[in-house]
Amino acid sequence: MRAHLARRLLLAVPTLLVLSFLIFALISAAPGDPATEYALRTVPGGNVTPAQVAHARHQLGLDRPFIGQYTHWVAAAVHGDLGRSFYRQTSVAREIRDRLGATGELAGAALLITIVLAIPLGVAGAAFHRKLGDHVLRVFSLLGASTPSFFLAYVLIIVFAVHLKLLPVAGRQSLNAVVLPAITLAVGPTALVARLLRSSMLEALSENYIVTAYGKGLRRLRVLVRHGLGNAVIPVVTVFGSIIGTLLEGAIIVEVVFAWPGLGRLVFEAISERDYPLVEGLVLFAGVVYVVVNLLVDLSYAALDPRISAASSL
């Protein structure tokens, strides 16, 4: 197990290096001149001269070769320095830290909704295979996976905030403000996980050990939960890894629609403001989140199935 963990950690290092290079190269190739944008925001009056633009370019280190800029940025990022926001004139790391709590709250609520709904729905779909409950689940999965989040967000706002006046339209002023954005964010993952769990459960329920369990006189619910769900959950854990990464990164559309002050809304604002250091820092942070979450998911396989732990130690 320790050798497997060491290999995964060593693999994460080049992955992050390649990711950081791609991020920096793509942002650097974006249209526009960062030095001009920076000068326009820092020089009073809004009118800048070529000399002021040149000074801004030197101040930002943009007059150095591309490789020199990249190595300087990576070296600073390793020490937690992701640069300084052009528009806000604050540390990028601080901006991410200030918004991370809001995104974590929204992601946690959405993940809780996904777990509470998807697991029972997936088990029920497998238990009532080709019956009414199974057909209802398949329709829900199709609608949930194909409904755009911005459309669902506005439908929920119109119904629960405008007409019924049960929940706030936007913001983060109260605890119940997280309900609508969390539901919007959770519908797609819930449909995906429920459908995948149903398929995995059907495959597990066709195995010989399930027939043996029924032959021993075990109750159906116990067979479904203990024997079927326990062996069907591993493929679902893989999907949960990507879902958690997406939720922690922050869903841009959902946070913008509900004016939720999280990382997703910060990404939208940074792109709109052409705030290059902030965009680079946010994308790099999202990449780190994905790498870490997938590492944790990979290690969780051993806890779910001892055979995986034994195989990884060979």
C-alpha cells in the first residue's frame, strides 16, 4: 500500500508540471496585452503612454523570455505565491482563499444531496428492474443529465423564490440561501450516479454469490445492501472523484446565476476582467484539486476492496 501511494505521489508531480505549463502557455497566448490592461487600471486618468506600458511590462516581468516567465511563476507557485490580481490589486492566493469557503459550503451541500438521493435511487432501480420504479428512474436520469443547469436554476428561482417565496433568489446572507444552488448543482451528478449505480448493481446481482445468499434464506434488503451494494460501489467511487473535483472547483454558471460568492463566480469575473494572473491561479488550483481528489479516490479502492490492495502491493 505504501509503495502504491509513493508511486501515485511521484506520478502527480509531472502531471502538475505539465498542467502548469499548459495553463501558462494558453493564458500567455490569449489575445490582448496584459501590460496595457495593467497600466490602464493602475495609472490615474485611464490614458497611458507607451513609456507607462513599457514600465508596466517590466514591472510584471513580461519583458523576459517565455521560459523565464514560466519558471518564475512555477517557483513562486510552489511557495504559495500565485501572483497579484491586475483588477483587484490583491494576492491571487488570498482571493482564492476568501472564496473557497463559499464554494466548499455549496459543494458540500450538493454532494450531500447527491449521496442521499443517488444511492437509494440506484439500488431501487436495480431492485425493481424493468418495473415502474426502474422506468421512472431512467426517465429522471435522462432528464437530469440533459437539463442545462442555467435553465434549471431559473425554473427553481421562478417557482420557489418568486411565486412561492420560500427561498431567497440569490446571495449568501442566510443558511437557506444554499438550497436552490445546491439542488441545481446536484441534479446532474445525482442522475449520473444513480444510473451508473443501477447498472453496476444489476451486474453484481447476477453473480453466483448473490444466488447463494438468497439460498441461505437472507432477506432481500440485506442481500441488496450488504452484498450487492458493497460490490457495486467501486465504479461509482470513480465517478464521485470527478464530481467532487467539479464541485470544489465551483460551477461557474450556478454561482453566477445565484450570485454565490465562490470560486466559480470568481472565474467568471476574472475572465470578464481579463485578469490573467487570477485566471492562471484559479485554473492551476482547479487542476491541483482534481489531482488530489483522484489520488484519494484511487487510494480508497483498497479500503473498499482488499483484493485491490493486495494487487497494488505486488
